[in-house]
Amino acid sequence: MNRFTSAAAVLAVALLSAAPAAAYDQLVEKQVFEMPTYTTRGGATIAPVRIGWEAYGTLNEAKDNVILVTHFFSGTSHAAGKYAAEDKAPGYWDAIIGPGKALDTDKYYVLSSDTLVNLNTGDPKVTTTGPASTNPATGKPWGMDFPVVTIRDFVEVQKALLDSLGIAKLHAVMGASMGSLQAYEWAAAYPQMVERLIPVIGSAEADAYLIGTLNVWGAPITVDANWNGGDYYGKEPPNKGLAEALKIVTLQANHYEWADETFGRAWAEEGKDPAKSMDAKYKVEAVLDQVAQARAKVSDANHFLYLVKANQTFTAGHGDSLAAALAKIEAPTLIIHQPEDLVFFPEGVRKTAALIAADGTPVKVVELAGTRGHLDGVLNMAQAADAIRTFLAKE
Amino acid sequence: MNRFTSAAAVLAVALLSAAPAAAYDQLVEKQVFEMPTYTTRGGATIAPVRIGWEAYGTLNEAKDNVILVTHFFSGTSHAAGKYAAEDKAPGYWDAIIGPGKALDTDKYYVLSSDTLVNLNTGDPKVTTTGPASTNPATGKPWGMDFPVVTIRDFVEVQKALLDSLGIAKLHAVMGASMGSLQAYEWAAAYPQMVERLIPVIGSAEADAYLIGTLNVWGAPITVDANWNGGDYYGKEPPNKGLAEALKIVTLQANHYEWADETFGRAWAEEGKDPAKSMDAKYKVEAVLDQVAQARAKVSDANHFLYLVKANQTFTAGHGDSLAAALAKIEAPTLIIHQPEDLVFFPEGVRKTAALIAADGTPVKVVELAGTRGHLDGVLNMAQAADAIRTFLAKE
């Protein structure tokens, strides 16, 4: 039972909404949704499936003020607010989610869930089901026996969550990167349910280059002897390979403009010239290593590989062609992207926009500015707030 | 002694040059240059240094018709022609090197050498000195005890080779990618010697993003337990990690346009849907793996890491600033690049061009078209032939 649906919470939020726009000032409650059994689109059974979720704002009586936010590759449900007052940072899209913000929690009920095979198995706030979960048939972690899951499976589990809450309409679906893939899939799979679509920094299909890139992301894991074919639970995990995998993602999700202005050719350690020793590094290398090693400690290598697969297999709507698939999308669409994105290149985004628009579906494209490349779609979204607000307000 | 300098060879080529433009029809002879000892710019001693080299055309009596061609990261001296009639393919720039071609071997003596720490230690035609070479102090391979070498060291060894041939002027220096770094360095280090500069698909400095990218390229090697801190000679080499490293390079040197039109979302094996099994791959993945594994067999992992370091440490001319360094370049410059290059992004190339031109040095920039990205500078150079020919003919 979601506490926001109680009458008291509704009243509390109604009172708050009279105040001027402010940071989302309620603590966010992480909840868990469980399905006793789920059958993947590929026909495999996972029992049980458990995912975490959270929401900001109040579900109205008609239950028609819902915005579903779907998360990126290395993300979680935590899109806005804080779980505890002492949290260092709020959720990743806090700049655009909250009272009076673009996704105005005085109006909308913004809901976000952890995906299947979520990367962050070591984050105590994350609940997910994947290779690190217990296989009831063996009482041990699934490992690589876990079935392949796709973006469509992520969507189906989210739909089951919404069904459990009695939500039959989505005012909008919005997500960044892998979140945009889920958003495209939602709009193509359930066109009657999705009223507005906001894909951010993503295209409607993994093309050959992205398939290859995702393979490259995962490769260091399989090179690590500790990976052991995915059988490492209770042993030393392949965190060296996982850190290298996360390093590639971090670098590619960023941009040379940011890297150059942040690090230049600075050395990692004063007096240790990288030209003098194979062990001496540049600062950009040392920082990337540090971040990646920290991330690896709370991530799971097999989950990383299953996320690679989910993204590789993605082609929105599963039509005979991408054009046929995208013709299924009926929701007015606001595509937000960064022209210097090095993960989802602008051509793919423009192609997606053209194919959705081909049968008359309204499509607006907004370009983000910034020096972060792909990550501007996560870190620098305030600039798109007015465009989002206007789009969400349209009948 | 170079056979082309013999009077008979001069005559033979003079006769050939009366014939219409044709494929370079002499067999190329690979030769070896040895220095009893070489001291790196960092102050370390390598003894001996041996590198392979080859040339096309005839050195004239004034020895002033020389074009030095410097090779890319995974390349060798083999820029044109065939070593044997039955060779499957000629050198990588055969389209622009030969009788009547842009680098007209009827006029020019085109010379190219293997670099230090050349990657292709398993290629019988390659001679190089690096971690896989014997350290005379121990009688065993150097491994990671081999000193760091830089692009400037590559240039210094090439200069020693030219000195040995009595060559004191270069009509031009030209190279692609890492070859362009050597070309920039030549022009900044020896401005009185270099008469023309033709950097192809490269910038005059490794910026922070390229430093990080090169780190990512090498990372899978160090994750491979067989790498063993570089001590694997006589044991099982880290070819799994090396293959993954080479796979990253292959993908990044290519472009999504090519990947998409070549592979699309085709499966590697008929009937094996990648969405049904973690082991089933897409065709683009399978082909990248196949190519990378084949390359790994004739490459050396430590040499790869030393090449990474040489590229990371590169900043042309070693001035107080890049502007000061590039002001040292006096040679008229023809920069050839591909605007969709995913290794050396166009901004870096444009910045380089502007800094060289800042003190009045003539700079012309030619853009390549194509679907291969970075690799258009290796595979599709015929389109630049006229621009190169005109530039080389200018007094």
C-alpha cells in the first residue's frame, strides 16, 4: 500500500502545493513490488520477481495523473528527492521533478521502479531480480541460468506494478538512455495507455554499432578469471573486470569537452611524470579508475552482462521493420537529446523522430546544450524544463 | 645498402616512369636498420635497437625527393606494394603510393619504417624493439622493464635511419592516426628538415578524452590473469585480453554508418536468436571477435600497452603550451581528416590547424567523405589524391 494514496497524504500534499516551488521536501519511501511468478516474453519463468519502486506527488482519485520515469543502464528508481535528510544528494532528475518543477509533483504522481537485472545489487535501497537472486529450483543464485530478459520484460513488470496500483493510463512515460528505450517500448506496446512520450538521449533501436559497443562494455568482465562463467557468488567477484567495464561506460557517457576542461593533461600525482613510468598515470585515468572501482563494489558483474543483452536486443515495438514498429506509437512525443552524445548518436535519434512522425504522430525534438555529451540528459536537464512543462500541459 | 640507390635500379625506374600510371609493380624489399644503442628522450638506454623499413621509388642523387610515411597504431611499414607476387593485398596506402599516383614513385622516394614497440611482433616481415625483445642485461625479454618510449623516440629512431642513408631533407612527412602524431612531431622537432607536413586523421596532442580512451583500450589486457604484470613470455600469452583490446580499437576506428549498413541487426548464426540465449551473438559481435582473435595471435600485449603510453604522452613539439609547440612548425601543412572520426574528433583537428596557422604557416584542411569514420583515412584515401599531388608539387 502506497502511503501517498491515503487521504491524509493527499491533504498534506494539497496544502504543500499552495506554497511556492521548492525542493521536493518529503522524504522518499522505497517500496517493493512482488510478482509470485513472471513469464518472460521469451517464455521463461522467473518466480518470484521483486523490484523496488518509489513515487513523488499524489495519485489523484481518477488515477490519471501518473508519469512513469524509467531509469538508465546504471541507474535505479531514485529519480528525485532524498530517502533520508542526511543523504548527500537527491535523485538524478531532482532538477526537473518536484513541487512547481517541470514534472510538477503538485499535479503529477511521478513513479519510478528498479528494472529487472538492475546493476546496483549492493545498494541497500535497490530491489531487483536477476542472476544474483536466488533460483528457487536450486536455492542458489541463478548466475547465467537466469533467462535472458529484454526491455519489453522491464516494461511488462512495470505494467504489473501499475496494474497492482489500479493505474490504467499514463499521463506520460519519460526516461533517459536505457530509460528512453523502455519509454519507446511502452508507447509502442501499449499505445492506448501512454498519453505522452518523452524519450531522452536515446533511439528506438540498438543499431549494429551500439550492439558492438555494448559487447565492448561487457568484455572486460568475461576476461576476468574470477567471472568463472558467471559462477562467482560466495567467491571473489570479478570486480577488476567489472570496474573496467564501468570505466568504459563512464568515459563514453561523457564528452571530450568536459574531459579536457576538467583534467587536461594533468598528472595523477605530482612529481610522477606519466612519460617516465608505465605505472604513472594521468589524472583523468586515475579519477576514472577511482570512480569505477567504487561503483564495482556495489554492482554485480552478471547483472551488467544481462543489461548489455537487454540493450542489444532492443528494437522498439517488435514490428516487421522499425518503421512498422514505430507506427504503433500514437502518443505525442517530445524527444530530448544532446547532439554531441557519444552513446546514442544524433542520426539515430533523428531517424527515430522521423519514423514516429511519419504517420502524423506529433513529434517535437529538443536539443540539450552542455559539455557532458550523453550525460547532459541526466545531469543538465533543467534547461529542458520549460519544454517539458509545456508538453505535459498540452491536452 | 638500399637496392634502389644502385645505378641500375635508377635506370630501371627511369624507364618505367615513361609508362602510364600503374600499380606499384616491383616487389617491395623489407630491410632492417640497427642502432647499437639508443638513449630515449627520457634517458633510458636500449641496446640494440632494430626496426624494419621499406621504400618505394628511387632516391635521387641530391637525396631530396624523400617522403617519409609514418604508420598508425596497429600498422607496420608496409604502406604500398607487395612483398611477393602472391600476397593477397598490397600495403595500406597503395591507392595513393605508386607510379603516377599521388605519392608518385616515379618522382619520390617513399620510405616507411616500423616503429619501436610495433604491435605486430608475430608478423615475420616486422622488425621492432620493445618489451618482447631480448634485454641484453638479462638475456630474457624486457617485459615491463622496457623503458617508456614516446612518439618523439619513434621520430629519433627514424631520424637515425635517415641519417644512415644520408638523407637530410624530407620533401614531406605523412602519416595516418598515430602516424600523424609522428608527422607533427617531425615537423616541430626538425623544422629545417621537413619541407611539407601531411597529417591524416589526427591532432597534435592527446587530450584528456583520448588519454582516457587509450587507457580503456589497454584495460582488458591487464584484467587477463595471463598478462601477469607483463611476464608471460614462454608461457600462455594474455590473448583473451589482447583480443578484447583489439576489438575496441577496431570498433572505434570504424563508424556506425558502416556498421549499420554492413551488419544491421543480423544474427551471427541462423536459428540462434540472440534474445534467447546469453551465448547467441549478433553478427557484428561475432565478426569483431573473429577479427580481434586473429589479430591477437600475431600481436604482443605488452607492445599494445607501450603503444597506449606513447600515444597518451603525446603533445607535439614539447613546448610550454600546445600553441608554443605548434609555432615551431614551419612546413606548409595539408591536414586530411574525416569529420565523423570517432577517435580523433574534428574539434581537435581544427584546433591543431588553427594553432599551426597562427604564425602564418600555410595550412590547408581537406575533409574525407565515407562511412568508415577514422578508417577512411586509411582505406579511402584515393579521394584525396589530387589534393595531395597538388600540395606535394608546390614549391
